[in-house]
Amino acid sequence: MQVLIGFFLAALIALLAWRARALSTSGAFAALLTGGLIFGLGGLSWATLLLVFFVSSSALSRLFAPRKAALSEKFSKGSRRDWAQVLANGGLGALLVVGFALLDEPVWIWAAYIGAMAAVNADTWATEIGVLNPSLPRLVTTWKPVERGTSGAVSRLGTLAALGGSALVGLAAVLVSSQLPLGVALLAACLGGLAGSFFDSFLGATVQSIYYCPSCQKETERHPRHVCGSPTRHLRGWRWLDNDGVNFLCSLVGAIVAVLVWGL
């Protein structure tokens, strides 16, 4: 019965998000799948962390959309999440909740989930707020100033935003569950979130697939066509590793770090 209720609630939220244009049609179906598993198998505590991520990140995307409009050429997709973005951010959580249910609810999987949600929230907050940094960001590998929106760029404001997004997930975890002590939950969330966010930036600066628009003479994550309509050509990185793949790995690193914090 709990699983059916979970899928019903996930369907309701996915529908509302689709009507609010926070999710595309494919994104709504993916949210139904991941949200249904997390709501149905994990209950209120797991659902709360997923909602904290989705609501806060969607709100930031809408709030700063006008300021980010000039950078749309840099990013692979807009603020309306499709199925790949939903699975990149929530897919690991869905896998973890299945393991949590099958393995008689071990605490380390709950810790991993906190870290995964903290990482994707940290990365989203860093992306949405970091572009507002007054000075140019710096490439995480060379520390040279680069254009705003460049893959692999970090800034002071973006780092603070990542910490804030991580801490919010940690606080939510403390409020809805007593499985981890306050200090452990917050430390797991903050360290997992920051580690995942910086790993995301490292991959963006090194091996994520980046393209080039010869018409605009701009680097971009968009493929096969740029916002101007011109075909983009591969510039660097692994062709198979796009931004969605990087986001999934970000959540994985966050989960691993959080489990290490719990273990220690």
C-alpha cells in the first residue's frame, strides 16, 4: 500500500511540475519512476530530501533565469528538466532506496542517500548562483580566469552556494530522521556535497564532452546544434560523457564521501 501511495504522490508532484514547466514530458515520466520508488520504499524521510532538492533547485532556476539568459549558449539544456537530467540527479537515489528496502534498511545506505542528494543540490546551487559572482570564475584545474558558464569553472560565490545547498539537505535529514546524529548527518551532507560539486567541476574541466560553434566562435555543451542553429563540432573531452553523466558521477562521489564520514 505504501508503494502505491508513493507512486500516486510522485505522479501528482510530477504533474504539477510539468504544468509549472519545471519538467518536460519525458522528465515528468522519469520523475514518476524515481519519485515513486523513493516515496514508496523510503517513506517521508527519503521523500523529503528529494523534495528539498527539487523544489530549491527549481526555484533558483526560475529566480535567476533572466540573469542566466545570456549564458544559455554555454549550457547543454534549459531549466526545464528532461528524463536524462532527472535520472542524472535522482537515479542513484532510486537505486539506493531499492537497496535500502531489500537489505533491511542499513544506516550506511541512508548516509549514502544524504550525500547523493547533498551533492546534486550543491552542484545545482553552485551553477545557478555562481554565475552571479562579481568577478570572473576560475578554471578548477589551472585557476585561470574564464568566461561565466564555462564547464569546470568555480568561484567564491558558487562555492558558498554549494555549501548552503549541502547544509540544507543535511538539516532536512536531521529533521526527518534520527538514524544519524546531528553532527554526523551535517558533516556527511556538507563534505559529500562539496566533494561531489568539485568533482563535477573537475570532470567539466577535463573529460566532459565540450563542443564548438564555428558561427558564434563559442565553446558550448550543446550538441548537435548551438542555440543559433549552427552545427557544433567536438572540441575536447570524451564524447560519451555529457553533462548528465557528470551530474550522476557527482551524486556518486557525494554518496561515497558521506558513507566514509559515517564509517569514521
